[in-house]
Amino acid sequence: MNPEPNVGAVARQFQIEGEFSSAAPYGSGHINDTYRVFFDQAGLQVRKILQRINSKVFKNPVALMENIQRVTSHLAAQVAGDPDSNRRVLSLIEARDGRAWHVDEEGSHWRAYHFIDRARTYDAIESPDQAYQAAKAFGHFQQMLTGLPAPRLHDTIPDFHHTPKRFLALERAIAADVAGRALLAKPEIEFALAHKSITTVLLDANLPERVTHNDTKFNNVMLDDATGEGICVIDLDTVMPGLALYDFGDMVRTATSPAKEDEQDLSLVNMQFPMFEALVRGYLASTGAFLTKEEKQFLAFSGKLITFEIGIRFLTDYLAGDAYFKVHREGHNLDRCKTQFKLVESIEQQEERMQNLVQSIA
Ligand code: ADP
Ligand code: GN1
Ligand code: MG
């Protein structure tokens, strides 16, 4: 665990006008540390976002920031003529030395973004319209990045969505049982082992590599307060080469069940068909023209796979003694794993209907 940072001192290292006034932790991410900071600009309180990159997870923060610089510049050029263009793309604030990041005394890398006003994120989905808007925005994000000029982006986390390798990590964690928790997770371990055969399906399908977001959970898109439009895709650390279906799958995982990721009442965790339909329609509205027939065929399956994948990652981390994801209570990672596996079951019960829907509109 990093020591408590002096957020004010870090904030002053960025080219932000006015006097630093305050900072507080912000958002509910599992990896980085995010702060909302206020600067006094001639009596006006102006907000900015400041983030400390988790260097245990992101081994090469400079490569990561190079990716984000290239991606945000490309996106800014794409939306340049649109109304409200400055709210449609994250925009980095340079550090005083002209770089896009600042390194503090502990060696941690920080970045700052302009604040997207009049929009917010949600930790749980509330309506099919929100699902439609989120999927359309994530799809548009992929569409705009189909034209990203070479070279290939850095892999900020190699094999991030390589499900078979994630499964191998789980098998190792079960065997090692370093935290002595395997007995407490017996039903979840059995569920995982019984699903091993699905892990290779997407990799075996020979789908095209694209530039993808790779962390398209519902709280990584900001919805406009007034219109509900998915106005800005955020959390760009894992934007790198990947499969389009990794992104669609993570939308199914986080935007078809109205329950939170760590809900303890599993009766609330269910794949709701109208949400799924809205996701498919929203996503295809912006990607229908470039996705291949093969990619479209796996839309429903990708939801099951990515939900299972994140489920086994939570389980692996529970068995490893909570080394990766931030936890806020005893058994937190196991609770998260349980919601994912409940959702996998719910998807399995409706998979045929989901597939039929995709076939009828894709
Ligand atoms: P994490 O890795 O912690 O999830 P995010 O980049 O997703 O970090 O940011 C955490 C939260 O902060 C988001 O859910 C969003 O509500 C808010 N946020 C992030 N960037 C901005 C921004 N540029 N403007 C306004 N709010 C933001
Ligand atoms: C992490 O940083 P955050 O909270 O958006 C994780 C994702 C998981 C997600 C599960 C770099 O995302 O892969 O899907 O938690 N990010 C990383 O909620 O591992
Ligand atoms: Mg986030």
C-alpha cells in the first residue's frame, strides 16, 4: 500500500490556473487512486481530476501515458466539429515540465484531466435507455479508433483478456491456497472448474485485432445529465489492441443486471433481457458498419465469457489474499465473484433467446 499522498503538492505540479484549495478521493475504481481537486480561480471553484496510477498493476506507466496521449489526441481530432466537443473526449492537463504526467517523491506517476461537467457515471444500470446510450458511446469509441494511425499501441497489461491464462492463474491459486481460503470458496471453485471449456472459444474464433477499451464497465462512461447521452468514455488505462467482443462482453456484465458488482443479495443479480436488447441495438448503431459477421455472431457469448473471466479474476484474488483489487470488507472479492457467477448462470438460462435476438437484428 502506498503512503497517503500529499495531493495538494501533486496538484500544483500541473499547469492549472489559480490556487489549490482542496482535494478528496473520488469514484469507485478498484485499481488507481482518483481525486477530485478544486482550484480557486479568482473566487471561482474549478474542479479537475487527479489520478495516481497503480504501478503494481501497470508496470510501465510511461508507455501507458503514451497510449493515452495518442488516443485522446486522435479522438479530439475526430470530434472537433461536433457540438460540445470538449466534453466528448478526456483531455489531459500537462505537468509543469511539459510532460503528460508527474512523478512524485515515492516514484508514483500521476496525471490530471479537465473535469467533464454536467455528466456523471453510475455504478449500477437503471434503465434500458442507459444501456443503449452506454453501448452506443463505447461502440462509437471503437469506431473512432479504427482509424488510429500506426504504430500499434503498447499492451499496458499483456494478455489482459486472455481467458485461458486467467484460468491457469486460478488453478495455481487454488493449488497454492496461500490465504487458506479455498475451503470457504468451494462452490465457486467447483463452478469455475466446470466452466473451463468456454475459456478458449473467442481465441479460437480467429477474430480481427482492433483497438479496444478493455474495461467498458458501466461506470466508465459518463452520461449527460440533461439528455442521458453517453457523452464521454473514460478510464483509458487499458485501451490497447484487443477484440471488439471484450468490450461488448464487459457491457453485458455490467449493464444488464441492476445489482451492484458486490451485491450480497444474489436474488437481485439477473440478466434482464430488455437491457441486453438495448445494448445490442446501441452497440450496433455505432459499430454495425465495420464489425464482421463472425464478430456479431459472438455478441451474446461474449457476455457470458467476460462475466466468467472477471469472476475467476475476483476468485483468484480472494484466494491470493486480496493482492490486486482494492477491498473494503472481509470476503469482498468472494462476494464479487459470486455476483459474476450468478450472472453467468442467468445468461446461460437465456442464452438461446439472446442469440436469436442477435441473429434477428445483426
Ligand atoms: P478508476 O480507475 O478509479 O475507476 P476513473 O478514471 O474511472 O478511475 O475515474 C473514477 C471516477 O471519477 C469515474 O467513475 C467518474 O465518475 C469520475 N471521473 C473520471 N474522470 C473524470 C473527468 N474527466 N471528469 C469528471 N469526472 C471524472
Ligand atoms: C478493474 O479500474 P477499474 O475499477 O475500472 C479492472 C477491470 C475489471 C474491473 C472489475 C486494470 O477496473 O479489469 O473488470 O476492475 N481493471 C484492471 O470491476 O485490472
Ligand atoms: Mg473507472
